[in-house]
Amino acid sequence: MSGLTHFDDSGKAHMVDVSDKAVTSRIAVAEGYITMSPETLALVVEGRAEKGDVLGIARLAGIMGSKKTSDLIPLCHPLPITKVAVDLTPDADLPGIRISATVKTTGQTGVEMEALTAVSTAALTVHDMVKAVQKDMVIGGIKVTLKDGGKSGRYEVK
């Protein structure tokens, strides 16, 4: 299973042993978006959604989701997260909400999955909060845009 670290020599899934890896400062940034009609976006931006402050609640959901990543992704290590920041930015050109999450830790493995989970959870929360007025919203573009720290070094989407 060349290059796939979550499989042992016989092809069985396993949690990677990170005990010999150096403890380093690590950061990951992920982004994504949720598209919606201009009318739904206005409802969110103007704070008129029935369920309340869509962006504020989605931000908290993203932070909470990041902290629960190892509970959701079977082979993910539980990590001592030192920072999670989730930004939700209305974008009339989509139209929709752009979502970015930054996660930091000092540890033996990276936080890319935590950043991706934060973005995903925030996007799902936006969807949940306004699905009563629009059922065909689309979540997409979720990807890691920055990862730094550890043996593999820096990765950044330019």
C-alpha cells in the first residue's frame, strides 16, 4: 500500500504510530463555501433567519467540530488543539458564504483534518439554519490551503 500510512503491510487499516515523531508547532488552514440564492444570503446577512444568528452559531459549530474530529474520523489522533479560528464571510458574487478555519497545536501530528472538519461543520450548520427557506444550497470547495510543521514541512496553495 505504497504511501498510504493508514494501512499496515497486509493492507489492514490502522492508526499511525506517531510516538517517534518530533513534537513541533503545527498549523493548518482549510476553506470552503456554501452557495445560496441572493435572497437567502440577504436573510443571513441581515439577521432575519428564524433560527437566529446564522454566522455566529456556525462559527461556534465549526470550533466545536474541530475539537471533535477524532470522534468522527476513525483513524484520527485526538490532539491538544491550542487555537481554532473560524471565519464566515458573506460573498454576494457566489452568492453565499466563504468559510475559513485555522487550527493550531503543538504535537506529533498535523491538524489538517481538524481544519477540514471545522469548515465542514460550519457549512453544515449554515445549511441547517436556513434549509427551511432554501433546500438546494450547495456546499463545496472544501480543501486544505496551508499546512505547516512536522517532517513534511510547509504546504500552501498559492
